[in-house]
Amino acid sequence: MLAVAALALSSSRGGEPAPPASPSPTPVAPVADAPLQTFTPAETDPPSLPVTGPAATGLRGRVVVVEAGRPSVLDLASGKRTALGEVASPVRHAVTVGSSVVLSGAEGDTGDFPPLPGSVWVVGPDLRVRRLPDAGTVTPDAAGTGVWLTTWLPDGSGGTMRRVMLDGRVTDERFELPGPFTVVGATGGGIVLTGLVDDAVEVWDPARDRLVHREPGMGYAASAPSRLLWWFDHCVKPCLIFRRDMPNAFDDESFEGRGTVLVPPEPRLAELSPDGRRVVTQSVGQRVAVAVCDIDPERCQELRNLRITEFAETAWSVDGETLLIALPAGVGQLAAWRPWWGEARPVPGEFRAESIAALGT
């Protein structure tokens, strides 16, 4: 799933070796260069242990973990879990918005489209729970202060998006979806959509209800507050993901800094770090290949010790230095990645997470 707003996991190293120095003006440990390849299945692979190796240590912060539709807050340092009993209905998805986590419980099966309206809650850093209006889809706004709540027409041919602040205030900002689209995210002041009928990525200015930019022939997209990625529905190795930097979305000239990122073939999911410096991709094949890439300068690393056959939920830290990976629900593992590890590492404990999102302090 895509997260637009900043996540709030700490990158305290807890006695670990310091990450390598970065030539970038921003102190960020670069992803190590590594050739990209798709996993080949081996009969001796233990299916119950998709990630092995040293335990993920030195993690700090809190994560909302949804298991069997019930959310709880996990303290990564102590392993303690706190149930969120005020959230009564089953939860299907969690996403970080600012320092809070928004939970949604849209009715129907996870893959149903359009999703029927379900309950929406906000969990604050103090663990206080607030109810928001029901919605079929929840999309964090680019500012990290509210969400766009979408109510779909019964046939999925359109819908209405309205912006609601985290304190429950319903704003006057609304946007009528122009057709059967999937809502990717909010970036640069615009709404990012992908077409369900014709493969195209579109950016709309909701304030003026007009199309700002369109990339035809692209089936997938991911967004952060100031960056947009898109790629072809089917691409072969090497697969290029295209990017544009978007300080604002009110005119086409604001699409600056076009470039590419090389990733494993057939990517189906991508999630940008909140600052847009990194992206994690998941590609289909004999296995799901998970790769983490620096965007500028481009460096990619495939997490070869992560052996899964289904897509996993992911969540970034606010500084882009920590990635959490909720392995498929039947597996019972949560993994973490840091650039100086060069691999995914298991988080101690047993987890059957359906969705995860970091909670601020």
C-alpha cells in the first residue's frame, strides 16, 4: 500500500555500526549497489521462514499493527503491545498521516471495487481515538494534516472526494472523480489517479477541478508529497520507473527533474519514502522480488534474503532510513530494513499483520 505522509519511526542504532557516509548534503546512508535479479525457487526453502538472519535490533518507535481486523500498538524497543479497544469494527487498512495513524474498515472483500463505505478512525500519538466520516477509500493529503475520503458510485464509474482534517473538521474542499479511477495519492497540491479502463496516470488540481498532467499508457503510479513515479503495465528487464519532481501541481511546468529508476522486472507495487529519496518496489515472478532504491543518485538493492510469494505491506520511517515489511498474514513475521544492513532482518516476535503504519510521538 502507498503511504504519502511522513512516518515516525526512529533510526536509533542501539550500538550498531554507523552507516557509511553519504556524499549528499543531506546526511543519509546510501543504499548499497547490488545487481538486480528475480529469485529462483528452491525446493529446500523453508516456507515458514521467509526472512532469516540476525534479528533487527536497535529499532525505536511505535507501529500500529492490524491482525485479524484488530489494531494494536507495538513498541518496537520493548515488544509490548497495547490494544486499541475503542476501535470497534474490523479494520482493513492503516496509514500514517503526520504523527497519527488513520484506520479504515471499508466493507466487502479487500479486492472489491468499488469499496463500500466503512468506518474511519484517527489514532493520535497519545492513543486517543477519534471517529471520522465513513468512506470507501482513505488517502492522506500532501500536507500530512488531513485525509481525502472517497465515496464511490455503486457501479464504480466515479465518486466524490472530500478533505477532512485529523481533528474531524470537514472542509469545503471536494473533488468529483472524472471516471473509473484508482486514487493513488496526493502530491504537490494535486490528486494522483490511475485509470481503470485506459492505462493512464493523471494529476488533477482539485481546487480548480482541472486536469494538470497526463501520462498515457502507464498502468501504475506512486506518489510522495513532492514526487511522482509511474511505469508501464508490463515491462521487461531492465524495467524503468519514470519520475517527476512536483513542487506544486497547478501547471504542467511544475513537473521538473524527470528521470528514471532501474528496478526488477514486472513491478506491481511501489512506495516512496515520505521525503521522496527512496522507493521500495515489489515485482511479480516466480517469487515476489523486493528492492529498495535511492532515487538520486540511483542505487538499488534487492532484498534477496526476503523470500515471499505474496505481496507484503510496507511502511517507511520519517527519515527514510528504516523500512518495515509486514510479511503475508499467514507467515507470522515482521521484517525491517536499513541501508547499512544490506538485507532484511526479522523483528523479534510473532506477527500475522494485515496492515502496518508508524505512529508518532
